Amino acid sequence: MTNRTVTGSNRPRYITPEGEQALREELHYLWKEKRPEVTQAVREAAALGDRSENAEYIYGKKQLREIDRRVRFLSKRLDEVSVVDRLPDDQSRVFFGAWVRIEDEDGEEQEYRIVGADEFDLEKGYISVNSPLARALIGKHLDDDVSVKTPEDWKQVVITGIRYQKAPNDK
């Protein structure tokens, strides 16, 4: 792991290499492409005269504030995260980065990947390591029964599969 920084809650903020790359690409796009484009539009709008009634100028300044806020957030976040760039030694258990297939009491199967809070995306099957489901699965083995607290009640699932993607730094 690299860039290990501990948060106020005394837990590292993990992220996959793909998640870190996505944040870096967004930061690069905002700083090198979008901000210069909006800055130019604001310059052109300012040249038109009265700024107090110039909608393009006012909107452009608002966009710049939003871009700058997001750039600050991404820069800080990238300094705080710990990139998990290798596979765990024990791949028979569920850890960060694992794809975990579970089956519920009704026989419904779902597969999730445990990722950092910055990269969760339910459409892709990515769940945050901080979610109740991920916390319940961490450390468990194939065929383990797991109790998960849902907003409605407790739910029982069984782990039917665990797999890991080859990490970029693994040979």
C-alpha cells in the first residue's frame, strides 16, 4: 500500500488503483481543460460591459467557484487515501477489493466488489467498504453464513464466491 494517511476516525481511507486513477483523471480534466475553458468564457463575458446584469459572467463565475471547490476536494482526497495495490495473502477470505457473490434466503444471487467510499457505484456492483454489507462480509470465507443489518430487519446471506482481480503491481 502507498500514501497511508489516517483519518480523524483513525481508519485509513482505502481506494483501488482504478478508483485513484478515476479521481486523478477528473482532477486533470477540471484543472487542465474545464477551468481554462470557463475562465476564457468569463473573460469574454466581462469584456461585454456591465457585469452585474451579465448572465454569462455571473454563471461563469459560479462555475469557476464550483470547479475550484471540486479541485480542492480532489487534491485533498488524493493526499488522504491509501491505495490498495496488491492482492491479499489469504485470498480465501473477503478483504478490500474482493468480488463477493452472495445468495440470500430466497435463493437470489448478487455479486459486489468491496471498494473505497469514493468509488462506490451500485450499477457496477461496487459497494463501499464502510457499508453494513461490506463490514459484515470482511474476513469471512466461502460458504460462511452472514447476518446483515438492513433498514427493515436482519438478513441472512451465504457467501457463494470470492474472487480478486489481479492488481497492477502483482506479477
